[in-house]
Amino acid sequence: MRNRLIAVATVIVVAAVIGFIVYRFALSGQFSAAKWGIFTYSAVWNQILVALGKTLAAFGLAAILSLVVGFALAIGRLSEHRWVRAPITTVTELFRAVPVLVMMMLLYYGLPSVGVKMDPYWAVVIALVLYNGSVLAETLRAGIESLPRGQKEAGYAIGLRKSGVMRLILLPQAVRVMLPVIVAQLVVTMKDTALGFIITYPELLYLAKQLSSNAQFQQPLLQSAFVIGGIYVVMCLILSGIARMLELRLRRSNRALGTRGSHADPAPVEPGDPRLHAEGTITEVISVQDRE
């Protein structure tokens, strides 16, 4: 009963806050046709589509490279050789500590001072890769180290090398376990593309800033924020839906493998097999299994 009362009170409070915001918007004329009229022109929507393409282009390349860099750094951090592990750890911690916006500004505004000029697109992509790649590296490293130690030892016991144990046993399980965290970081990557407007990269937020300064339509700042923000919400929901679909497919494939394994026919046992007798020694049992 207490939880129900708290839930009802929460809904009432949230509805009251939303109602107050809508009332203030209506009172200040934010729902007037004059402010929303800018979005009735096809040329404006063409600009939005172009800006959306720029956003997706930066996010797509940054997401792929972040995953590649994350896997590479995670494997390097788990290396048994100190001369490999120490510098990679330093690089990972350094890029995790520097904000994405600072990296973008250093790449776009700082490099020209040493004679290197960088396009805004590459400044956005590289900054996103350096930061999100290092964060994903820590995510994957934590996922691998959370696995039972027996997983690695079992891989070595059946004759796999270090690369085989990592590629066939540890990484698939770590990715499956950390998939929600990986997707959450990719959503952050998508939203961080909006920081590119600081260095004049023509993505969605940059366009929203231009639309909100239109004096002909009474500077529709909130209207531009609603439309562009809604596009970001839809993109994040699509990405989360894809991740959910992948997770369900992984569960189905694992369940199917388990079902086939559970219904497999047992190996035939001969009458003289020591596994049929309590007095059979462990050595005899192992020798029979080796012969099989």
C-alpha cells in the first residue's frame, strides 16, 4: 500500500510539473503558429536531413573505431608483459580523463598553431574515438576479469594458446555480459556528436542554433530544441532497440545450443567399462576416456 501511494503521488507531481510547463509555454506564446511556421518549409527539412546525415556519418565511423580501439586497449591492458600493459594503461587513463570537448578544441584549434590543419569532421571523429574507445576498453576489461578464472584455465587445459583463449572463450562471454554497458556508451557517443557545433561541424545542433536565430519566425529557440531533441531521442531509441534485438538473438542461440547438447545421445558403454563399477579407479576411467 505504501508503494502504491508513493507511485500515485509521484505521478501526480510529474503531471503537475508537466502541466505547469505547458501552461507557461502557452502563456508566453510558444505554441503560436508564427514560431512553428519555420518547420512547414521543405527547404528546412532538407537542411535537417543533411545535418542528420552529418551526425550519423560522424557517429557511425566513431562507433566502429571506438569498438576497435576499445578491444585493442582492453587486450593490451590484460597483457602479462609489463612493457605492453604499462603504456597502454597510461594512454587509456589519459584519454578517459580528458573531456571530449577539450579534445575537439585541441584538435581543431590547437593543431593549426603547430602547422597542422584538421577538418571539423575528423576532429569530431578522432576526439570521440579517443574518449569512447578508452571507456569501452575499461568496460571490456572489467567484463573479462569478472569471468570465473576457471574459464581461462579450461581453455589452456584443452591446448589453446593465449590468443585462442581470449578470442574463443573470454571475449565472447565478456561482450555478452557487458552488451548493455557497451550500447549505453554508444548512445553517449551519438549524443556527444552534438559537441561538434563548437568547432563549426554542421550537425544537428549546429543547425538548431541557426534556426533558433531566425528573426522572421521570432527566434524559435524552444521549437528548434524540441524538434532536434526529438530526433536525438528517436535515434537513441533505435540504437537501444537494435541492441535489445541482438541480446535476444544471443539468448536464443545459447538456448538452442544447450537444448541440442542436452538431447545428444550418450556414447555407448561397453560391459567391461570401469565406469560401470564402483571399484573402478580414477586412472582407469581417465584411460577409457582418452581412448574414446
